Amino acid sequence: MAQYPPIMKDKPVFLHGGDYNPEQWMNEKDTIWKIDMEMAKKAGINTLSVGIFSWAMLEPKEGKFHFEWLDEVMDMLAENGIKAVLATPSGARPAWMAEKYPEVLRVRSDDRRELFGGRHNHCLTSPVYREKVRKINTLLAERYKDHPALGMWHVSNEYGGECHCNLCQEKFRGWLKERYSTIDKLNDSWWNTFWSHRYSSFDQIHSPSHMGESGSHGLNLAWKRFTTQQFCDFYSWEIEPLKRITPDIPCTANLMHTYPGINYFELGRLLDRSSWDNYPTWTNDMRDAGVAAHSAFCHDLMRGVCGDKPFMMMESSPSAVNWQPINRLRTPGILMLQGLQAVAHGSDTVQYFQFRKGKGSSEKFHGAVISHDNSDQNRVFQEVAQVGDALAHLTPIVGAGTENKIALIYDWENRWALDDAQFGNNINKGYEQTVDAHYCGFARAGYGVDVIDETCDLSGYSIVCGPMTYMLRPGFAERVKSFVENGGRYIATYISGWVNEEDLCFMGGFPGPLRDVLGVWDEENDAMDENQHNHFTWNGKTYEISDFCALIHAENAKIMSLLEDKFYKGYPALTENAYGKGKAYYIAGRTDEHFLKDFYGAIAREAGLLPLVEDLPYGVLCTKRVGDHGEFLFVMNTVPAENTVKLPSCTEVRSGEELGGEYTLQPYQVLALKKK
Ligand code: GLA
Ligand code: ZN
């Protein structure tokens, strides 16, 4: 059982708030700020994120700092019992800086320097940018270190992208020298004899570019690893003064779920708590079952990157966003579902983008707690207030951990290599969708899941599933073997164990170092278009295979089912290999979540794991959190239709009602239950 301290020491409740830009209202602050504080109280808002894009207001001219307005904001928050998630402003820079020091502007892979504008576009190497960031972060920390409103540091905003300037090229070459020590070692690791690509000096290396080298898998992979290190290094640079001056204030950086540009398992390790921005594309119809399941996966991934501590849903929209192709309003009930679903997966916050809609520029029509009408009578505001009220009733759950015995592997480096590889289906290898489908298999069978990567410890789990682990990172195959030897159940699929960490193929037959534990040899692999399928029958039911299928031989493994069509007929579709005290399974083709639900439900039961709720109807999801105040079960109806579930004997936390047995959930209804 794990009970964690509250994110902000002196706020032991769920944090409810959002991004707030009071500096956009300086000309009307006497009226607007007053309304903001009154409405915050009515909505049960206890935290606001400030200063995220405030650099031009904090330092309007080089070296001329104006903190007075922020002093006023911080004082106002403190007076109203609201904690500040105070940002470092590096997410967007002032115009004077770009004008005087063009080196702070990013260079694209085609060697062109960007103009001033936009955001999230600074060079991470630039000594000038680093010095300016260090200076303003230090001043912020010194000024607000004893301020009662300071609750947390929000470092920059949604780190992302990459810079190809000369400073970054130099740093990249330095990073490569560290990693490979000699140019020949690098050439061999990247298979550079191919197309006469051998370098004779590190100085010849340029980042991947469509103007130059873009087809070297070794180079592409190295560049992605380097870019991740750039962000880790920049984050560490940003927090140095924060940690030195305010050691008790936690730091976070808001992440973007499966954003491919940064290995979040690396960056996540540096955060005190992970936080992320959740924008599900709710459809308001039965497809919301899929939308909610994808959010569930993302929550578990974002919890996983920071070692399973309660996390923060830093942003979510109270209503329609403004950047999706079709921006739908939320059907009544969805906002509550969206908020409590985060809590169900381990979030200790429900935060929005944004608290108040701006009057101008590109986000003026993005959903907000306070709209242009300034009204507390509109539907969105009232639903936000209901979420605030619900969270206040769920306080005993704050800090409770999750205790999942099933882990699913989502690995950024594997994804990079797989996305880059040319074989089979080159339009979309579908790694993320595949991991998502396997996640749904467990979730729809009623099990909670941890999402980890290939570097994580497997030993605490009963079941580990690694879909499409094309790249085996150092030590991973060994960890899988000892996990299974010691009684674990491991599931692998087609396209597993093809390449090592340098993206070089394993010799002697796939799945390479996993061949022994899986007991199969993967001889050939086929790709199919959307009209082509194969089939197999397991446990009396016939299932479909799409997109990818491996033709394998069971060496030591027992065959559980055979492929049925075309020349594949007679090859194994599913195998099980007894190995040590455990078992390893292989699924030879891409199956849908219905098969995965049936299959994982059976494996979990065999492993002695019971579902959180038996016979979950499609569209209902559940999770649990366990802490000092008990075991809490969340049952969530994610669709606009009634669904009947069988509940264990429990108390509904918000209403105090005793429940147990059959219960009909209303559309989008969420139950937070305390188990007896
Ligand atoms: C991102 C950003 C926010 C805002 C929202 C809009 O998540 O972090 O500043 O632009 O998107 O949805
Ligand atoms: Zn650069």
C-alpha cells in the first residue's frame, strides 16, 4: 500500500485550478481580477497556474524587471486562499531578445533560422538563452521564496521540438564522441559502410535533414536520444536556482502523453511529480468508449514516467477546445467524467486550460472556466463548480497510490526505431495504436495497468505485456527471462526482438534474445492492407488478424491456436511456453481489443488476479487507488447510455450511500467507492 504526501505540503486536498493570465487584463484589472477571485471561490478553485508566458511583462526591456504586477497577483491569490503554480517563463521569449540575440531563435533542419513569433521555439544550447533563463528563474525564486501563495514550480511549458543550429550541431558531435569514443566505432554501430556513408571525422556529422542525411537509422536514433538529453539538461538548468532557493517547493514540467519527440521516461525521472495536458477528442456518442480508454492509457503512461507517484492533470478543457478539426461541446456529465477519470488513475489535481478566456488572439474561443459573459450562470461554469464540489468530497483519496499487478510496455526508443524501419506496412507501423489496443484488452477485462518502458523493473508484477518490442534495449531480454523464470507471465507479439539498441538486426533468427524464453522462431513476416485478413480460433471463438502477421515455428512452446487461411494455414497463431516457474506467450498477428480482452482476462485469472469488477459491460472502465484511508474503486461509464454493473459491497464516497450488487450507471456517471 502506498500513501504519498500531498503535492503541496500545506494543501492536503485535491488541487482544482488552471492556467490563468491576469497580466492580459492589466487595463481592466480592478474589475476583472475581482470577478476572477469571486468566481474562483464559487467554483471551488484552490490553485491557479500563473506566469506561463509572462516574460515580456516581467522583463519588458533587457535587464529591466517589473515584478510589481506579479506581486499583486501573488498577494491576491494568497488573500483568497489560492495556491500558485508559478511558471518559469521560458516557453516564449520577448521580442527584444530575438532582435538583439538571433542565436536564441531555432534553426530548422533545412538550415533556416526561424523569425520571432510563436512559442516553444528557443535554442536549448544558446548560452545567451540559458543565461537569460537562469537570471529570470533566479529572480523569481528569490522574490517569491517566502510568499504564502507559492505552491509549485511549473517549468516552462510543453517542452518540444528541436534545433539544428551550429551550436546544437557542436553539442551533438560532443555527445556522439562521449557515446562512441572513436569514429570507427560510430561507423560500425550505424552500419555506415552502406552507401559509402563512413565518416572519417566527427566534424563531418550533421543532424538528420531532408537536405542531407535522413535515411541513416543510427543517426536518426542518436539525434532523438540527443534531443531528449537536451531537454533533460535544459530542465536541470532551469530548476537549479529553484531547487537551491526553494528546496521544499516541488517542480514539474507539463508533458504531452505520447509526444514522440522526447523520451518521457528520461525526462520524467527528473520531475518531482509528472504533469500532463489532457485533451480527449470527446465525440458525445458511443465512440467515447474508445476516447475514454485512450485517455486512461495516457493517464497511466504519464503516471508511469515519474515512478507511479500521484500526478497532475495540468491542463484539460472545461468545454470545446479551438484547435481540433471539429470542436465539440461536452455533453453534460463529460466534464465530471474527464476530471474524475484523472483522479481515478492517480491524479491529485484537476486543472484546466484555461481559467479565463482572453479577449483577443488565437485562444480567445478556447474553452475556459470563465467565459466572455463573466457569468456564473452558464452551463460550463456550473459544471466546473460541480467538479470542485466533488473533489472536496474525495479528500480521503488524496495521495493514495495505485497497486497494479499488470504492466504494459510503451517504449519511446523502440517506437523511434520502429517508425523509422522500412518493411511490411510503411504507411503506419501502428505502435501506439497497438499498445493502446493491448491496454484496452486488460482495461475492458476489468484490470488496472501500469505503463512502463523496457528499462523498468519487472519484478513486482504478475503479468508483463510487451507488444511489438522490435528493439530490445540493453538488459531487457535478461529481465524478461528472470521475470518468467521466477513465475511471471510475459506476453510478446509479432515484430519482437529484431534489433539491438543501435538498431542492428539480431543474427541467428528472430525474436533474437527472446527466442529462448518465448520458445518460438519467427521465420517470416507479412503485411496486409485493410481488405486482407487471416483468422484463428481460440477457446471456441474465431478472431481476425489484420495488418501484420508472423509465420512462426513453435520450438519449445505449446501451440494454442493455428492460423486458418491461405498459405499461412497451419502456422501457430498463439503459443504458450512454460519457462522456469512462469509462462511466456506469443501472439503472431495483430488482433483487436475483443480478442485481447478475452485472452488477457483468461491469463489474469490463471495468474490468480481477479478483475476489479466482474463482467464489465463495454464502455465501463474501472481503477483503484489504495492509501492510508482505504481502498477506493472508481467505476466510470464512459458512454451516453445506461450500463448495469455488479458492484462489490462498498460506500459511495461523495454521497455516503451504501452500495453493492447490481447498479445501473447513468450516461457518463462516475462512482468513487470505498471498499468494505
Ligand atoms: C497546450 C498549451 C496551452 C494551450 C492549450 C490549448 O496544451 O500548453 O498553453 O495552448 O494547449 O489547448
Ligand atoms: Zn540550437
